[in-house]
Amino acid sequence: MSKPRGARGSVPGAKPPSQRQLRVAEEIRHVLAGIFARGEIRDPALADVVVTVNEVRIGPDLKRATVFVTRLGRSDMAEKVPALRRAAPFLRAQLAKQLRLRVAPDLSFVADTSIDYAMHVDELLRAPDVARDLKRD
């Protein structure tokens, strides 16, 4: 089980994202979610795959965006990331059509493990030994 990204991906000492970065990232997330929902990607590896875009983080120059994706109820998203990387030029072109940005950002896809990690922690907290210790307080 890999470590989660942390609270909104916070890195100690790193500058928080600006309002513009947050707004653009949310617009990108919205557009990509719509593309995945409509099934516009024709890659056979992504046929019948429901992709959920959990979060998008964009760099300060708005030229690179990291897209965190998952499949709810499934843990095989890491296997689908190469197909998403192949579809990245198509997705970037769709972003360019739908967003009013000077430059459409390069997209990199990462399998989001934060939900799996949260489920693992929840499972640990429900273990009889831990539940017994928590009831003492």
C-alpha cells in the first residue's frame, strides 16, 4: 500500500497553489470528467472503463497538469495509466477547444491511491484490537 498524497498534496515548505491555479485545475477536472463520462476516448484498453478524475494539480506556469484518476471500487487503475498517457494528446486538444487558455497544459496521469489508503486505515480502525483500545478512552 503506497502512502497517500497528503492533505491536498501539501509538501512541507512548498508554496500553496494560487486561486488561478485552483480555478484552472478545477476547470480541467470538469472537462476531463465530461470526456470520460461520454466515452470519447477510442483506445481499446479504455473501452468500458469508467474513469473518475479525483483531482488535478497544475503548475504555477499553467503548462503542466497532473491528473489523479481512479476507478471506484477497483484497484486496477495503475494498469490503465499507460492507455491514458497514449490518449493525452487527444485530451489536451479537447482541453484547448473547451478552455480559454493561452497554452493547453501537458497532462500526466497518476493512479490515485488515496481512497484505497483511506479504506485500509478504516479497516485497521475497525479491527477488534484497535476498537477495544479506542473504547477505553
